[in-house]
Amino acid sequence: MFYATEADAEVSAQDARRSFVQTFSKTFAQLSTGMAIFDHNRKLVLFNPALSELTGLTPDFLSNQCDLFSFFDQLREHHVAPLRNTHASWHIQNEEMLQQALDGTYDETWSLPTGVTYKVSGRPHPDGALVVLMEDITAAISVTRRFRSELEQMHSVLDTVEKSLILFSPTGHLRLHNKAYREMWKSDPDNCFAEFTFRDALRHWKEDCLPSTVWDKLTKRVLSTSDRSFWSETLTKKTGETITLEVSPVVGGATLVSFLETQEAIKVQPAAN
């Protein structure tokens, strides 16, 4: 007896599955982030070429379905993981990493003695599997460190300026200030509990100065984009010092406000009898 059953749907499904796997594999292979997928038995079942390139582990080793702990032991042997004092402490860290990865909370930055920095994360996968991701963030870290260094240098330079300087964003939020500002106004915005704004600074300036129409004009200059020209006025503090106020527009919509004492305090002499 011979019989036949229509299998078009099954063949189409297999073709679609095969096409999806091929597409997925090509995409997987082109990623710059190293990916390692471990099954519920913690055996390495899938990885991409980037993982081998980042870790130095050979494709032969990775293809032998090593377990999770053997994988991390090899990373340690190849100096691709942070060194610990003892082998036992390294395994304790692996156990902690596994638990955090299963919770979806494992995210660490590995700074290696070679100067390379990796971002390593672990995420749970369906059916009890686990995904480990490794990304080389050395370039980004270098840029960040260089930016911080340049920012520290800029603050140091500003602290040598005689003028009291304070910079506000287009929305009136503090961006930076110098040592002369802190000394003139007896105020340190960095120590404020909440974010320091132009309104906070204005309130402090008004308390230390005599009443003036300058404040309304200053507010429009700092919080409005309609007039971005240089502007200067004179203020008098309650102690008698005369201060030159200058407002300078800065690239990006920010505004630099500067103060410079131009006269000593005026001593009021008693009237003659």
C-alpha cells in the first residue's frame, strides 16, 4: 500500500526556519559585541566570532561546549578578567556573577592591566539559559577620562581668573563657576542639596545688593534667547562696594555672568555740627 500526504506547510515552515537561522547567524557573526549563550546545564552552546577576538579563546575551545566556570577560568588564564588574590575568591565571584546574571542585574566594568576596558553583562535566557555579553569600551572610557581631565584643567584655569564667573545653561541651570565667585558671594553652589539655578543665584545677589532695576534686565538676558548681545551694568552691595556686572553670550545658548569689584566700600562720614 502506498499513500501520500500533503506536506507543503511543513516544508515551508522548515524553509522559513532555515532562512531565519541563517539570517540570525549572519547578524550574530557581524556583531562587535562578544556573545556567549549557555544552556540550562551551563554548557556553552552558541558564540560569535567577536567573543573569540575579544577574549583570545580559540574557536576549538569554545566549540567543545565548555561549562560556564571553565569559560571564566580560561578568561582568567588569558588575563581577560580582573585578577583576584586566590583561585577560591575567583570562583566565589563567579558564583555571585551567575546569580546576578540569572536575576538580570549583572553589569560590571573590567579594567585590565593591559589598559583594555570591557563592559560585561549577564542576562537570563528562555528555558533556563544564560547570555553573557562582552563589549570593548576602551575608546569610550579614554574619551571620558580625557574629558574629565580637560574639565578639571578648565576649572583650575577659571580659579585663577580675578573676575567672579558663573555660567548658566539656556534653561538657567548652573554649569560652572570659579573660586572668585565663591569668595565674592560667600556661596558654594556645589554644596547645594538641590540643583542650583539662576533663580537661586539671583535671590542671593539681591540679598547682598541694594535695590536695583538691573535684576529684571539680567533675568531676561539669561533666560531669554531674544537678546544675545554683550551687556554691562553697575551694582552696589549693601556693604558699599561697587560691582561691574557683565553678561556674555556663550555658544550653545549658555550665558556667562561675571562680577568685578571696581571700588572699595564707601565709608559714610558723620555730618559736621
